[in-house]
Amino acid sequence: MSAPKNKLKQQKMARKRQQKESVRLKRQRKRTAEWSSGNFPIGPNYRFDAPGGMKMSTVLEEFVEPLADEVEGLEAYRRLLCLGQLAWNAALRGEPERGNMVNEVLSAAMPGAAEEVLSMGRSIVEGLIARKEQHFADFQRPIVGFEVFDTGAGWRLNVTSAVV
């Protein structure tokens, strides 16, 4: 791609990011206005605190942190977080279930992948499972999902977890 076309593409992507951020800020302002008027979209049993006093986004970031230095780019980081989520949730299950879960998820996520690629994925997940059991044993909340996006000043991670 020529330099002028590349620059135009970058400008277009920057405008899209700016538009998305503008929409997000509008939603946030609307939500803040609703909440300040007393219209809370949550029930009385909603919890804002996390066990151990840490947000699950912080916990997941710290969980995958030893491997995060080896990935470059947002998509690679997102894939690492997917492996982290798989390892986290597998660690919450019993031993026989755990292996089946890891194999099924990796096979579904990478259909037609060579056995050596699947094996490498399994070894990464197994290492993360050991890390979860050793350093994060007190956190028993399964990770339901996450989203990670580029804010322009860095990446932001939002994690959804179940309350147990």
C-alpha cells in the first residue's frame, strides 16, 4: 500500500475510533444523568465490590501479566486474554472435567489446527491453570466475558464475572 493510501486509511480509522468514543461518552452522560435522578438500573442486591477488594479486570490483567510482554498488538493481547479466561474457568473445575473443557474449547477455537499448535495452546493453558491455583486461589468467580479496546492512551479491559 502506498504511503498516501496508508495515511488515508489511518485517518479513517482514527475518525472511526473518535466516533465510537463519542457514542460511548454520550451513553455514559445519559446513564449518569439517569442515575443522578435516582433511576438505578440495578436491583438492591447488586454488589459493586469484588472478593478480595480487587476488580476482576485487574485480577485478569495480573493473571496473564507474565505472558503479556511476549505479545504485540491488541489482537494478540485479546487472544492471550482468551487463553487466560479459559485457564481461569478450567481451574475452577475438577480435574477430569478440566482437561475435557480445555481440549474442547481449543479445538472449537482453532478448527483444523495442527496437533502441535493445539498442544502448545494446552501447555500455555496448563501453565496458567497452575498459576491460578498458586497465586489466585482465593478468587473463585468465573469469568463470563471480557472486552478490551484501545483508548488511544493505552488498552482498557472490562471483565464480566459471575458472583458465586
